[in-house]
Amino acid sequence: MRTREDRIRDLGGLMLEMYRRDQFKQDLLVEQCLEVISIEERLREIDDLLEASASARRQGVGIRCTCGAPIVGGAHFCPNCGRPVGAEPVVACPNCGTAIPADAQFCANCGTPVPETARKDAAAQTDDGEQTMFQTEHSGDPWES
């Protein structure tokens, strides 16, 4: 906005100086006017982007888990319920805990080989498409539900 105001002020000064000298250069005026118009168009684009962003924020548009929790960009799991995010199954590296694709054979972060059992467990899907991420060894516990 400040640049636009400066350019308009300069354009007025240029016009006044041309009038005083009685030497109008139309091509110079047109060039300066086109610069101001391009700045105004860019300002309109920025305003539209800001309005779209504010509108999306007001409507609550964003990626949400099936439990309703918002998903942060780049996350592989829901921070509320732990469900995997996205279509690609993801497992955690047994060494460093970094999220890696289920079909990866090595961790991209530390280079540790991913056990075949972890890849098979991650590839196993339940009927509703969710991955079984946490399985306890004591499945016969009567207090577990």
C-alpha cells in the first residue's frame, strides 16, 4: 500500500513538473500509470487470498480425523486417537521412532532395517480401512475391552 501511495504521489509530481515546463511526455505518463495499475492488481490478489484464508478459517475447513481432531500438516497419525492419516500405511522405525512408509525396508532417518513383521502388521487392514497399530500381547486380559 505504501509503494502504491508513493507511486501515485510521484505520478502527481511528474505531471506537475511536466505542466510547469510545458513538455508533456505521454509515454512516460503511461509507463508510470501502468506501474500503479500493476501494483493495484497485485494488492487485489493479496486481498483475495487473505479473504479466502480467513473464510476457510472461519468455516473450520481443514484436514480432520474421523474422530474430529484437526490434523497438522505433515502428520502421519492423529494426535487424538492415533489413527494413521492418509492412504499410505505408515509404521514407526523400531530404532528412532520416525514415521516411515510401511513398504520401506530401511528407515530414511537412521538407516535401521524395518523388520518384515512390522511391515506385514502395518499392511494388515481392518474392515473399515483403519490399521491395527497397537496390539497387546496379553489379549486374554478380562479388563481389556
